[in-house]
Amino acid sequence: MKIRFWGTRGSIPCSLTATEVRAKIIAALQGAKDLNLDQDDKILAYVDSLDFQTQGSFGGHTSCVQVKTAQKEHIIFDMGSGARPLAGSILAEQGKQTAQTYHIFMSHLHWDHIMGFPFFTPVYLPGNHIFIHSCHDEAEFAFRRQMASPSFPVDFSDLEAKVEFCWHPPGEVVQIGDVEVYAKKQLHSGDSYGWRLSYQGKSLVYSTDSEHKIEDIAEREAFTEFFKAADVVIFDAMYSLTDAISVKADWGHSSNILGIELCHAAAAKQLVLFHHEPVHNDAKIAKILQQSQDYARLYSEDNQLIIHSAYDGLEIEL
Ligand SMILES: [Zn+2]
Ligand SMILES: [Zn+2]
């Protein structure tokens, strides 16, 4: 399967400013002063050699992650603003072919996780069937409310696709062909749910908007079990550890350090730092990634954990 990230920012979409783009161009040109970049392939090689925060950006859309399998059903986690470019990509691949089935698994109903739904074009195409899987009773209410007048010009009841809400208790396995998915309750304002997906012997955990209390041993064991030997864990790393356990305790989010410790305990293979703090710029997020990799090496001598910092466009193939 292939995991593709369409929205990786926490709480609210963030775009680069003109000043930030300009600073990246200046930094790149300064590094090229003594290089003879007189051919396109030399330019490409130079750009590829730049660090990520200079040549790219961690991106600004809110939570939306696509899982591609050999099956025809579309599988998506959350409907943050990343759902809009995801819809564009799906429609570009399909042309006007409709009658598609979409399975959307919701972590929770905070605005940053549902705001992309009214811009997810497949909902306007007749013949499409969209299942919204959630452990929250109020899922349908939340989706309808954000499209109600005067907040949005198209009412939910005018959508052309068939949209079906499916409530699941945590632990219940949702079977989509050979794909199996189940939820685990997490600590967050109004509750959130992580999802664990398995397909052809590979597993992915999507665990965002989840606070972890380091002193709670039972909770730690439950998450170690939930992450057990996962190939990829997508983890809410919005804050630094210091913030997560001091000024921002009880704000419902976690840190890179807790993600590393849980992944080590669970023997997970890859950790993806996700739901980036909107205040953090690219340099800060790159620094957090570097510190995370350093910490993982210090934490365990035979460290095998691969750590990524999610960005809009990141793809991980399993
Ligand atoms: Zn969020
Ligand atoms: Zn939230």
C-alpha cells in the first residue's frame, strides 16, 4: 500500500508568505554562488541537494491522509483542508468516471478535521457512495452543521453523492475487502480516536489529536499494544515535550519525544511526526525532526526507528 499525505498541519491551514518564499530563494542562490549552474540537470541536482526547508515546505493543509491499495475503494483518514487537493488528484486520475466508493475514517469532529469536506468534489457527483466511519454519535450533525446557512452556500442535503454515516465502537473491525481497520479511544477534548489499518501483512496507525500522560502506565501499555510492530505510526507531535507536560498539559496534543518512546516500546518501524503546530515555520519543524532523530539514537543503541516529519505530498510505500 501507499500512504499519501495531503494535509499535515494542526488546527488551522497555514500558507507560506511572500517573505518566506523570498528568504528560501535567497538562501538557495547564496549557496549557488560558486557553482557553475549553466545546465538544467546541474540546477536540478543542486536543488535536490538543498535541505528540505530551503527547497520545499512542510505545507499548510490540515489533516488528510490517503491510503492507496490494489482495491478500488478509496480509503482516507480525516477531511481536513487537504481533502481539496486530494479530490483534484482523484478526479484527474479518473476523469469523469463516477460510481466510486469512498471510506473516510474520522479521528474526531474538530473543525480542522472536517473543513475540507465541502470542497471534496466527489460529494457533488451523482453515483458516488461515501461512507463516513466515526466513533462519535454527533458525526452527521457536525458535517451537516458546517454546510448549513449562513456558513456555506451549498446545504448538505443538496449533495449529489450518497453519503452514509457509520458509527463504530472502538475495537470493532471494519472490513473493506482485504483491508481491516479498527479504532482506539484517545485523550482529547470531546474525545478522539486513532485507527489501525492492516492490509496484506502491513499495518498503519493513524493517531492524531491525542494527548499522552507519561505517568499513566496503563495508558502507556494500551498505546504500546495499539502501535505494536506497526510499519508506520502517524503521530500527533504538535508540541515540544516541555510544552506538552507543562504549559500545554491538557490541551489535547502530544510531542515528538513521546512518539519516539511509544514507537520504541511497540517496536514500530516508522514514525511520522504529524499535526504540526501552526506557529512553527519550516526551519523550526526541520529542527524538531533533527532533534527527534538525535533523541531516538540516544534513546536506544540499536535504534532502527525511521522518523519522518509529515509534509503535504509525502508518500510512504509499504
Ligand atoms: Zn486537529
Ligand atoms: Zn482536535
